[in-house]
Amino acid sequence: MSEHFDLELRSVEKRFGDQAVVRGVSFALEKGEFLSLLGPSGCGKTTTLSMIAGFEAPSGGEILIRDRRIDALPPEKRDIGMVFQNYALFPHLTVADNIGFGLRMRGMRKAEARTEVESSARLVKVDHLLDRYPRQLSGGQQQRVALARALVTKPALVLLDEPFGALDRLLREELQIEIRSLLRRLNITTVFVTHDQDEALSMSDRVAVMFDGRIEQISTPQQLYSVPATRNVAGFIGKGTFLHGTVTANGLFESRLGSFRLPGGAASPKSAIGDYFLRPESVFVTERIGQYPNEINADVAAMTFLGDRQTLIADATDGTRFFVQVRHDSPALPIGSKVHLGWASESATVYQSAATA
Amino acid sequence: MTRSSTDLGQLARIVLLLPATIIVVVGYVLPSLVLAALSFGIVPGVWVFSEATTSHYMRLLGDIYYLRVVGYTLFLGIVVSVLTAVLAFPVGYYLARSRSRLTSLYAVLTFTPLAVGMNMVTLGWMIILGKTGFINALLLQTGAINDPLQLLYGWGAVIVAMVHVVFTFMVLPIEAVVRQIDPSLEKAARILGAGPIRTFIEVVLPLSLPGIAAGFLIVFLQVCGAFVLPLLLGGQGFTLMPIAIWEQITVSFDRSFAATLSVALILISIVVMLLQMRIMREKSLV
Amino acid sequence: MSLRYLSIYSAILGIVFVFPLLIVVAVSLDPGDYIRFPVSGYSPRWYIEMWSNQTILLALKNSLIVGVTSSLIGALVAVPAALVIARGGRFLEGVVYPFFLSSFTIPWLVYGLALLFFWGAAGLDLSLTTLIVGHTVIAIPYILRVTLAVLRGMPPNLVRAARICGASPLQAFFSVTLPYIRSGLVAGVSFAFVVSFTNIPVSLFITTADNITLPIAIFNYMVNNFEPMVAAISVVQVAMIGIILLTARKVGRVERS
């Protein structure tokens, strides 16, 4: 009684020799869903994408597209569109022939394919460039052509392999918005590989964060940020402060900086070693002592101005570095001056690593 | 190495490598083995194999005539290599440093002797150096001499023409290596007080040695294997290894000894190559 | 070093290098019976007479057959091998590749001799076929090296892109890889042709009156008689090489403006 999924991975494994690169990756995408595979380099995200595309054979597990096993099929039989890093446009073919390549490989004649090439080109706004060669295009134009080539065959699934890496920031953001809305309009299921968390958070319906060959968390961008499932995820997404210490049975977290209250539900029947995590926007500078249940003293190390906000960087007495988000118009605090920081217990996240004896 | 489903399977690899392998095995490896066998007096027939003997090698090592042929070949190799290196270095340096568009034309020019073939080059030098040739005509007409000079036949003619032929093999690696040398190194040396000559000797030359060494090897091997040019420009009695081999086949009809001389020539090439690799490694040029 | 002095030096050396070739052209127009300088006059006499020389005509025909066949067979076997070697790996780089290049290291004359003995031992008569085998062996390294250099510079995602667009391995080769390597391949094949078309040492021992090649015919002529016709034939040969190289350049040029 399986639901209908456009793409499903079941315990997919990849080993090179005795080295496991992907370990038991599973997820399923509904029609039109946009999933990002996010993680540091070497986490297995690119290998996972290669296995979906058919460039690498899985060492174990199953891959299904629209409920059909495809892991034994060669890439050309999988009905997938793909945009590559650096685009991989064919240098000897015009834009029109690049876009129409997939149609010709499916036995269509050039003249027949022309209409579809043109409508595909119009979608990504390169219909005025059809007779040019790739080397005559800007990076952004090449990127659009690559997308048109991936979409022209109306594939079940589109794969994007770090497609924005080679573009400058402004162009990148413009294209991200445009491509996302285009894919949503066409309702195309997409897997997007990136190491850039901003890209992943801003474009995705869901994000899968990978470390060391495993998916540590797969959830919406909002959840990923506010409730990171593991210490790795918390450290990788956004900024924050980790305190190392012990979770006690009486609802406290004891560290070198003192004892802090655990958020509700994080209490443990036995005491355990763990990490206490705070986001910059959960920590506040207080004037009055006793305003927050958890407070510390710190020295201002720096203030960085980011336009819409500022980040206060302050070092606690044991050297732990705190990041505090403050308003963009807050007055600058002199370096070395004393500040008092506080936070609500519920805004902390606790990761237990091991039970203590 | 990563294997993937778009990568070639083991079977595909074998199938793709097979045609070239067959041609090289049948057309090169087997003939080389037959040659080596013959040098020991073994005549490989379909059924009959004769006794092996080292007598041909003994003859080569004991005959002052052939030892001299070997010596001449090595000597010519060294002279031409050194001369070419000296003549080609300024050209290679110029090609590497100049921004002129004529430099690509120059590359074509140094390459012409190979494109037109040895016949053409040899003929050209015969006409220039011959008794009724260009230089003698020039000198006779200007009255500098009364009787034509004997320019053709002998070391001089062979060396000049050989340098011409192998020039491109020396220029290309030198040009490539000089291109790798950051021009600011030379400026740095000058700022530090070295004159142009000191700069060349202390900076440019040591850094160019890998290129010169590479050119040296190719040139030396080319000279050792040269045949048409030394035969026609060297004249009677000017015998190098390839010419000696040719004489065994066409004059003495001694196939077995021709094979022995051939193996000796290959051995010389291998020794030179190993020697060069060793020197390069000791000077940590690779 | 002052580049201006170097450019003058290089130019002088360049002139010295073309001079022997130009002088052959001058002599080829001499209507006299022996080569001399200054030439006795200018006439197309030898250019006309060479076409009634049966040996020369046969040799020219043979050389074209051997050159074209060996360079094309060389391409047909070297390109697939290059595709495999380009994937890398210690065995391919360290053993297979040097094996295909090994004929580079042995003097050509010695290789020709080995072929003579081999065909003798194999009981085969010398023919155009036996000649083509030898020329193919020496063509392979040239074509393999150029093709491999181009393939190594080719982005690996191009073939993957073709595959994901629906191309089978064979379609991907013909529609993407082959166009990509075309100019390099044409250069390699035309160079291999020139090597065959001018080769003397390999052919020397394995040509007979029937399968004689043009360079061997010219060489025999030069050894025996020293008349301007040799110069005329040489000039015609060089002209043919020039035409072939220029055509190859045109064919090999990639039309992406």
C-alpha cells in the first residue's frame, strides 16, 4: 500500500573499497517537492546525487522513480533532467542544439524538436540566444540554458548539482528566486545538492543535512533552524554558542560558567554529558540583573555591522564566545567593556552525548 | 579510482584496447623478439630453431672497425646535441619571452625539416655544399677561391645538416621551460646587483636545465638513429651504426650480424635514456 | 638578454633553415642533366618528365595508399584505446600507455629490419599490407598522444550530461566526445600521414619493386643519379604534404566563432 512518490531512496549505501561514503540514506519525495541535500564537502551528498542520476552504482539499497526500481538502469533510461556544476554545455553545439539534445536522443528530428526547444528556452528567457554557442554566453545565461536542457524532456525528476557556485552573489540570488518559482510553477520534483546553507534554506521545501554519509536531519528549513536534531546540524546551520557540561537529573545544566536551567522536556533521569546550544537571537543584553532565568557576565570582543542587524561578540569568563543579535541601530559598545547577557530557558537546545557513571 | 555505471566495464575496456594491442603485439613486439633471437643466431622458423650463439656479439666487441663505428655514433650524438643546445637556447628563450605574433610562424619553420622529409633536407644541403653547389659557386664568382672546396662528405656536412633537422626537438622543450620561469626572477636578480650575464648564468640557466636535458635526450636518440642524411652527406667510409646495419643487409648479406648491431643500437639508446633519467633525478630536476 | 638581438639572431637562423628547401625548388627548375649552381636556366622540363617515370608513379600511388590506410587504421585503433587510458589508473598509465608508445623509442631503421625478419620468419611475402602494418605501428603513438591530451582536458561532466539527456554510451561518443576531440584527432592523423608519407628508415628493408614508396624511390634516385628530377619529385611531394596539412587544418577547425 505504498503511497505515490516521484523519488524514493531506501537504505542506499555506497562503499569505495572498505570506505563507506553513503550509509543507509532513505527519503521519499512527493510530486513537486524540492529537497536540498546539504552538508560539508565529503559528507556523501554528491555521491548520493550521482547514484540517483546513475553515474555511480549503489553498493546496497534501492532507488525508485515513480515506484519503479531504477538503480540498475543506465542514466539515459532514468527519465531525469540534470543541471551540472559549471553547466557542462556541449561546446560544439548551439544553444538550440544543446537544449534539443535530449529530444534528438529520443529520436526526434531537429525540425520537430524546434517548437519544444523554443518553448523551453522561453521559460528560462534565453529564446533570443538560440543560435549562439556556449562560449558566447555569460555565466547566468549558460546556467539558464543548462536548465532548459534539463527541462525540455519533461523529466520525472530534476537534479541540480551546485548550480550556483560559479555565479556572483547578486546574480545568484536573482536566479535562485526565478528558478525556484519556475520549478514550483511546473510542479517538478527536484533534488538540489549544495554546501551553501542560505541557498538550501531559502529554496527548499525540505532540507536533508548529511554528515559522514548519513542524513542527520530531514525537515523543513524552519524546523531545521529552530529545532536542530543533532549537535552537528546545530553547528552547521546558522551561528550559535555551545556550552559543554553535564545534564543533571534535577533539571539543570552544569558547566564551567555556572548552572543553567534546561528547557522543558530536556531533563534526564540520569545525569549525562552534553552540549547546551544558544542561537544569537535568543541571547539578550540585559540592564537589570535577574531579568532572565539564565545570566552571565562577558567582555565585548567585537561588534559586526550587517546592515539590517548587528552581532555582538562577547567572551565569557572561561573564554566561551557568545554571539548576540542586536538591533541595527543599537549604539556600539566599546571593545573590552563589560556586558550582562541573559536568555530564556526554553530557547536553549540540549544535546546529550553520553550518560555519566 | 572510482567505478560507476557510466564508467567503462571491464569487458568494454578490453574490447576497446584489443585492436591497438593486437597491432602493437603483431607489428612490433613479435618482430622485436625475432630480431633479438636472430642477433643470437637463432633463426625463428615455423618448426626449426637453430642453436643459440653469442659469436656475433663477440665479433662486435672484438672488431676495432665496429667499435669505432659505435664510437663515431656516440661522438656525433654528443657534438650535435651540444651544438644544438647552444644554438637553440637563445631562440627558445626568445620564443618564450617575445609577444610577437611571428613566433608561431617560427615554430612552423623549425618544424619544416620533419614535415618535408629527410630526402628534401639532404638534397638541399647537398646542393648547398656540393662541388658545383651554392657556396662554391659564390666563392668562385667572388674570386675568393680558384678551385672548388670539398665541403660535402665528412663530419662538417653531417653535423650542420643534423643540427638543422633536430633543431625543433631542442627549441620546443627549452621554450616550454623558459615559459615556466617567472620573468620577475630575472628582474629580482638585476635589482640585487647581478649583470645580464650573471643573471643568465645564476638564474636562467639553472632553471632551464630540465628543458635542455629533455631536448638533449631526444636529439641524441635522433642522431643515433639517423640514416639517410649521414649516408648521403657523410660519403664513402663515413659509417655510423644505422649505416653499418644497412651495409650488412645490402652488401654483406649477413642478417644475423645486422640484428646484433641493431640490438647494440637499442641498448645504447636505453643506456642513454637511463643515464639521463639518473642525472635528472640526482640533480632533482624531476 | 635583449630581446631585439635575440630576434635578429633567431631570424638569421630561420633564414638558414629555409634556405636548403628553397634551393631545391630552384634546382628543380633547371633543365640541365645534372645538378649545378648557378642553375643553367628555368624550365618545367623535369616536372613534365617525372610523370612518364613508371617507378615514380607507382611509388606515389603506393605511398598515398599506405599513408592514408595506416593513419586511418591508426586512428580507428588508437581512439578507443585513448578513451580507456583517459580514465586513468596505475596499470593503464604505467603499463598500457607506455606499451603503446614503445615503438617511439627504437630507431626506425632497426624497426624496419625487425619487420623484414619477422615477415620472413612468418613466411609472408612483402606487400603493401606488410608495409601498412609497420606504418600503422608508428602512427599509433602520434595519434594516441594527441587524442589523449585532448581527452584529459575534457570536462567529465560533458559525457554525463549527454547520458542523462538520454544518450547511450555509443551516442554519447559520437555526439559529444568525437566532436570534442575532432581537431586534435585530425591533427594527429594528418601528422601520422606525413610521417608515413616521408618515411624512409622503416620502409627501406621491406619495400620491393612492387610495394616501393615515394620516399624510397627518391632515396634510390639520390643514391644512384644526381639529376634535377630528384629535386622536382621532392618539390611535388612537399607540395602534396602542404595541401594535405592545410586541408586538415580546415577540416579540423571547430566552427565556433
